[in-house]
Amino acid sequence: MNNFNYTKAESIDQAVSAVATQSEGQFIAGGTNLIDLWKYDLTHPEMLVDLNGLSELKAISELPDGGLRLGALVSNNATAYHPLVQERYPLLSRTILAGATAQIRNSATNGGNLLQRTRCYYFYDAASPCNKRNPGSGCPAITGHNRLHAILGESEHCIAVYPSDMSVALAALEATVRVTGPEGAREIPIADFHRLPGAEPARDNTLGAGELITSIDLPSTGFADHHSYLKLRDRNSYAFALVSVATGLEIEGGRIRNARIALGGVAHKPWRVPAAEAILVDKAPTPEAFAEAADLLLAGATGYGHNDFKIELARRAIIRNGMMALDPSTQRPGAQPSL
Amino acid sequence: MNEHEQIGQPRRRIEGARKVTGQAKYAAEYNVPDLLYGYIVNSTITRGRITAIDEAAARSVAGVVEIFHHERRSKLPGFDVIYSDMDAPPGSPFRPLYDANIRFNGQPIALVVAETFEAARYAASLLNIHYEEESFDVDLLTNLARARKPSKGLATLIKPLPPGPRGDFETAYAQADARFEGHFHHGSQHHNPLELFATTTVYEGDGKLTIYDKTQGTTNSQLYVSNLFGLSFRDVRVIAPFVGGGFGSGLRPQYQLVLCVMAALQLRRNVRVVMDRAQMFTFGHRPETIQHTRFGATADGKLTAINHVALAETSRFEDYNEVVVNHANMLYPADNVALDYKLVPLDRFTPLDMRAPGGSTGMLAIETTMDQLADQLGIDPLEFRLRNYAERDVSADKPYSSKELRECYRQGAERFGWSERKPTAEVNRRGNRLVGHGMSSGIWDVIALPGKASAEFTADGKLIVSSAVTDNGQGTYTVMTQIAADELGLPLEAVSFQYGDSRHPLSPIQGGSYTTAVIGSAIKAACRALRSKLFKLAQIMDGFPLGDALPEDVRFVDGAIVLKKDPFIRVSLTDVIAFNHGKSVTASKSNIPNIFRLKQYTRAAHAASFVEVEVDEQLGIINVTRAVTAVAAGAIMNPHTARSQILGGMVWGISMALHEETLLDVNLGKYINTDLGEYHLPVHADIHDLDVIFVEEHDDVINELGAKGIGEIGVISMAPAIVNAVYNATGKLVQVFPIKVGDLL
Ligand SMILES: Cc1cc2nc3c(=O)[nH]c(=O)nc-3n(C[C@H](O)[C@H](O)[C@H](O)COP(=O)(O)OP(=O)(O)OC[C@H]3O[C@@H](n4cnc5c(N)ncnc54)[C@H](O)[C@@H]3O)c2cc1C
């Protein structure tokens, strides 16, 4: 049988040391991704360290600088429905609720969501070549079905996309990921947390071996007045984004003071281009202005056949979502297009 | 009193409560004692040979009992005909574990049997298979040059090949005032019933087996198993009381049945084998099909020329065929017609009937082509169809046994508000969404087959009717009970329908929308025979309570035989049984359709769907906001379960038009979205306002019940209506299905 060791961690330190006791030590939180990967024969933990007893990771608390700390073990739904999140970071709330299903979001945790793996068909099929799963074996997606795949930041080794919705909002909000590992605690800005595939597609992120995510910290600026998440997908629920856009705007006197735009479904990480946001500052929020930002965000985008449509779709989605952000009250449930 | 107390009434499913409370047991849920568990191993290559199977690691797993594969299996017959089943297309049926040859990706190549499911699954993952790979061809598009005529066989009796040409198509097309040429394509689709294919075999000893199987035909599985393993037909009993959806996937015995029975016979133990979801993508499916249409019409909207050609995938070993191109000329009486249907053999498994096989594929091309012509001519699509309404089937030169399609058009259009549709050239906006209206006709042939049933009236006043037929969830159980209840004038509670067991009278496989007609008629016949026996007994009862009444002078009401002219004169059926010394009375009857009479008519159910879509103008996201389907399918036995059938069909149509496709990687030779996360079906958020109308239709030709069957007709008109609505909204005709996000940018 597929035997493994299991321990329920009682403290952060114990979790970190337990996971290091075996070469294939892994944390388990909601298990909604890990168990699937295991069943598909894609991961083989020898030591499972259960984080669900760590009450210190299960809180949402206010930070002195006006920000908010989201415990790594808080469920996606509990986060989305938390009054402080809904009030100050409605963009995050909507984004989380656009993902998966209620049942999955009840189990899925914030830490686990950051670490969910790609949904590339070939990655999930142990019998297919895949550089992410089996480095050096090749990437059949490049010449195969790549409708779901990346148009930005991809490499000749991997064109997979990172599927999380939540992280797209976290990128727009410039969250910080706090981690504790064998070497102690550190903070990773969300922009540096996920990485592009390059020559090492097996690595999704910059988390070190055995490092535990303890929280996701949100800065004080939450774009509560002007924000929107738009998720375009092949059906209205229970599907990953083909293209998604999280937009946050601060507007004063009819002009944009501060803008954030992050794209999901297009790259190996949430996609942001600072110049695209800078160009919006001091402009009126018009489709033309967002079109300019879109051109910068999508500069250098490449299609691989089935996913060519994403380039134009993303452009239009950026424009639409910019306009949707002006009046969040018009937004439809499930992050569907509105206005 | 009305003789039809039950037929035509909206009755809830008798087994509904059992199903929603988890008490209904499916094939994998029979926990017989001392059960062994088998786990199937499938080929990871597409074509070639197995050169070696290294079992060492798998065998070392505690609890592993045996590993079966081509080198270690029970003797299997060497003749194709023995592997044939009731739905086998012409060719050489696949033989599980027969030899080292790999013919398709996902081919079952081994069965690991263990004391627990977990041990079997784990050991299966350790089985090390060595292959010698050969090059393969799975791509339909690049192999069209190899297209050839399908071979004929038993299956082509029910699914006829296209009729020969009529008139002179090329000349008529060249002379037509309006012409449209379409090129359509859809990929493979897999049935994916929720219940996984599963078999639990109980080894009874003495060569006897009781098999709980997921199937749409208990007799079919019984026949197949007894043939393959050289068992006596009577010693094999197949039971499938509940079937968690079939949609055609259970029309042929699937490979888990063979492997499970093989293990049970060899090990002399009870064995269960269940497929996993990915394995549900390793057998029959709706074939990928390419279609070319060229239709021509006169300026005043008369269709003059029809050319419809379909090219579909099949396997290298069987010629699966379906009726794709025959319907255009059945519906629209053009005089110049050229039809063709060809197959391209590929290194993929043989396709299999999937809900509305052929019809849903062909009508997608036919009905979108019709709308394109209507658009060119500036005629409303409904009006265009009315101008080409076939009062008679010119393609076969026969009258229709009945046809209320015109009434479907009228009632559907009225309920939908079709008159508000705007021509495609006019933009119809709702905010930033474009609104489109589309419609389509639907047609499904009525199939007649023989069926058998028995009926028994028991001492405690119950009527038991039986047939081997299955109920895939449509409501067969309830409807058969209703039919029997009416025949003997009993309340539903007094009737018990026994089904899903090969011990009961023989039934054809449950498909093609014919079950109600075939088994319902047999039940009616059996009950009538029972009635006459009961009446004969009543006639000779002490005191002659019915006097000299003849059969036509009485009716069966409320559990009694009652004199029509004086309802106070009655004999209760339980008194009849008492008179019969308390012995129950039985009758058994086959219903053989009068093929000679039936053949004089074209027999079909019809439908019309009307659909509204909203398409986001910039983003191209489509929502089917409302739809009405009007159905003319003869007598409706139970409007409640019938409505569910049509609603399910409409959702299926939405899926076909907008969601469903098994993605084939032609380089790897395999399907790659083999789970329900990535094989997209619509979810609740995709389904909005659906409405169903049953149009009254009387038909005394097709069968005694006047029922045409409703399993497929709900599917057929929906997808083309959506495609037409999207065209009406956007002016864009998508011809590769499903229509995907991005296609309308
Ligand atoms: C059917 C389905 C549909 C889905 N649809 C969507 C969707 O539309 N959008 C979307 O964004 N997501 C979707 N998801 C993904 C879902 O959001 C993730 O599976 C979930 O967020 C993972 O969280 P978890 O707690 O269950 O992680 P687990 O499965 O427990 O863990 C995932 C990984 O993270 C590691 N891990 C967990 N917690 C920590 C921690 N604190 N520190 C370090 N490592 C940790 C584990 O070791 C493991 O490697 C879907 C999932 C499924 C199954």
C-alpha cells in the first residue's frame, strides 16, 4: 500500500521541523489540491504534516499600519466572507468567490491556494511528457492543446499557467507572504512569490524547502471604492480562468490617482506591469486609457495556436474591467462581465 | 370512469425517494461476502505491442491475489461472432486481454485482483509494462483521404445508410437563387454518466454466476458473458435494478464485465471491478464528425437542392455507423438530393451510440444551413421552414404515420414570442450584450422492435409485471407500472414492476427511445392476456355473478371486474383468485410489431426549439437566457417524467453547442481532458429559463400505446437553435463545435 507517515503539528516550529524529517515531507492544509495530485500519482509524500491544528494560523487580524493579516489556515470562504475583508478588500472577496465551488472553498485555505499547481492537462497525466513534472521530458502543450496556456512570460520549456484566482487579487493589492522555515522567518512580496518557468519549470515559486506560509498580509490600501474582478471562462462556474483581470483604482476629481491591474490565466504567475499602471495616473478612467494600459500589459504576448484568442480577449477584458471597477455595485455574481 | 387513470398522468418516480436517500443500490454497491477487488490497468501507448509485463513489484503488495493479462487469462474464444453483442457494429469486436497487440490508447491490458480495493489499485500502479511502440494515426482531419463507405451489418437495419441520389443535385444547385455551403466539425464526446461502469460478480458454484452489472441491457450482458466463457445461458443471471445514467454507454457490454467475470471464474470467488473516471474515456463515444452541406433554394424560398456529406471516425476493427445525413430530405421536400456518409478508420476505440446518435450531429449542420439560406433570402427562419414543410416524406416516398411538427412550430413560437425576433442585419442590444433568437426543427426516427413481458395477479391482490429491461433513470419503472395499472384497473400501489434482471422476459437493450413503445406494448399485451384469463375464471364462478357477459361487456376498475351497463354488478379480482383455489394467475406475451404495416409509413417524433442568447458584445461570452422546446412524440405516458427527459435533452443541447468536447492530442494519440473538471458540461449557472411543451399528437400506426418515445428528441433541435441564435445576435456563424470563448472576438 501507499504508506506514509502522518503527524498533526502542534506548533509552527514543530511543523517546520517535522516536515524536514523526511525527504518527501509535505504540509497538508485543506488537501483539495494535494490529495488530487497524490491520486493522480504526481506526488508521493512520505511524511504528511497536518497544519489543521495550528490555531495561530487560523485568524484574521488587523495590523497596526491599517493592513490586515490573513492566517494561512483560514479557509478561502471564511476569508471572502470576513466582514473586514468585505469592507476593506472587496476585490479580494469577489476574486475568491469566483473560484472553485462553495464546498471546495470551505476546505481550501489561503496558504494552500497560493501553492496550488497548474491545471495543464499534460501535467496531470503521468503518462505524458511534461517538463514541470518530469524535467527534460518535453512540453507537449506547445504543439498540443494549449487553449488554457500562457501568452506571457512562458518559456520554451513550459507554457503552463498558474490557476489561482485569489492570487490575482493579492498581486493587485501588493500583499506580502510571511513564511517560517528552518532558517527562520522572512517576508516575500507577492510579486516575488510566484516565478516564471524559465529553464526550471518544476519550480512554481520561491518558497524554500520546508518553509511554512504563516500568513498573507494586506497593506492598508484596499481599493474598496473602485475595484472589479472579471473572470472569463468556458462555463459560468467551476472552471478556471481563461483570462481574468483584477483592477483596483483610486480616483480623485474624476482622475485616476493610483491604479493596479493584475491578470490571471495568462502566465505562470499573476501578471502585472508597473508601466501599465503608471500610464493611467492622472488620466480620466476611459476605455481609451485602459486600452493604453492593456497594450503595455500585453506587450510581447505570444499565442501558441489554441490560445491565440487570449491576447485579444485579455485586451478587451482589461478595458471592460477598468470600466466595471468604476461602479462595483453593477457587478454580477461569479465575476461575470457586467455594465 | 376513464379507463386511463394512470397513463397520461404526471406521476412522480416510484423509486425517487429511494434514489435521493441512498437506498437505491447500484452495481458497485452490492457488498456480497468474501469480495475480491479488481483494478484495471490501461495501455499508455496508442499502438504497438506489449513485450513484457514485470509483475514483481505488484505481486509483492500484501493482499494481491492474482494478476490477469494476455499471458495469464482464461481461455477466450477465437471467433468474432462470439464477441458480438446486441449493439455490435459490423467488424471484429474488441477482445479484452486477448493478445499483446495495442490498438488504442487506454486499452485495458491487465486486471490486478486483491483482497482490498486499495491494494489492487496500488499494485496496479506498480505493474511495469514494456511496449514496442508503432506509429499511429488518430487524426480525422489529416486522414480524410482514407474515408470509405461503411460496411453493412445487423446494426444498419436499425440505422440505415443514406438513400441513393434523387434528381440532379449539381444542376439544381448551380441554378438555385440562393446557395449556402457549410463545413462543420465537432470532436468526440464521451457519455460520462455519473455512475461509473462497474460489475460485481457473485460466484455461485456449479458454473453459475449472478452478476450485478452497469448496463442498458441485462440480456445483452448475459448473452455476451455466457458466449465468451462458454457458460450455459441460464446459468448466468445479470441484474441491473438501478442504472446511474447510460446515454448509450451501456448499450454494449464494457470491458470491466469481461475482466470481472474472468477473475470470478478463475479464482472461484466473488469479484468486483469498478472503472475510474479516466477509464470512462477509454471506450465508445460520439464520433468526431466532419460535415459538408450545400443547400440551394429558389428566390421565393423553396428548397430545391440538398447535398449533405458526413465523414466520421471509427476504429480499425469495427465500422460504427449512425444516421447523420438522412434527415434533411425527410424534413424538407427538395427534389435534387445527394447524400453521403463515410468512415475513416483510426487508432481509436470504436464509437458508440450517444444520446440522439447521428441525429444531433446531422441536424446541427442541416438546421444551421437552413438558417443561412433563410437569411440570404430575407425570409424569417420559421417561415422558411413552413414553406418547405413536408406533408409526406419524399425521401422514402411514404406518408408520415403522424406529424404535428407544424403545431410544434406554432405553439413553440407563440410561447417563446418568436414574432419579436429581429433580422440578423438589425442589431438587438441589451446593455452591452447582443440579443439573438434562433430556432431549429428536430426529428427522431421511431424504432419498432419485439419485446416480451409477463404478468401475474397474486392472491393478495397485487399485479406483478416483469421484463428484463433496465431503467437508466428516465422513469421506465414508473411508466411501466402506470401502463400495467390501467390495463387491470388497479391503483399504482397494487402494481409492482420487476425489471433489470435477465431472469425476466427478454428485452432489447434500452436505447433509441423505443423502450416505452416496445416494453410498454408487451406489458399491455401480457396484461390483456391476464385480463382475459381472469375474466374466464370469473365467468364460471359459483352463481355466475357476471351472468352471460362477454369480454366487451365488462371493464376492470378498482380491482374488480365490473359490468359496463350496471356497475353494481362486479366481481373483485381477489375473489377470482380465491375461486382459483388461491393460486395466482399468470400470463406472458410477446409483442411483435407488424413490420409490414409499419414499413408503409415514415415514423418519427418531431420537435422545434426556440432559443434566446445574450452575447457580450466585446467579450463574446454567450449565455442561453431562455429556450422553449415543443415536442410531438405521440401519446405522453407521464408528463412529469417526460418533461424531465426533454429538459435533460435541452441541457444536453446547450452542452453540445457550447461546452462538451473530449480533447484528442493527435501527437500523443490520446484524450487529455479525461475528468469532469476539464470535460466541461454546463453547470447550474449556465442554465436559465427552459420551457417544454408537449403537442397533442395521435398515432395509431406506430404501436398500441401511440407513444413515439422521448429519450432523444429533446436533444436534437437545441444545439442548432443556439448556433442560429448566436448568428442572429452577432452575424457570425461558428461551424466548429462547441462554440468557445474566443470564437466570437
Ligand atoms: C475542482 C476544483 C476546482 C477548483 N477551481 C478553482 C478556481 O476556479 N480558482 C482557484 O483559484 N482555485 C480553484 N481550485 C483550487 C483550490 O483553490 C485549491 O485547491 C486550494 O486553494 C488549495 O488549498 P488547500 O488548503 O486545500 O491546499 P492543500 O491541497 O492542502 O495544499 C496544497 C499545497 O500547498 C501546501 N501547503 C498548504 N498549506 C501550506 C502552508 N501553510 N505552508 C506551506 N505549504 C502549504 C501543501 O503542502 C501542498 O503542496 C479548484 C480546486 C478543485 C479541486
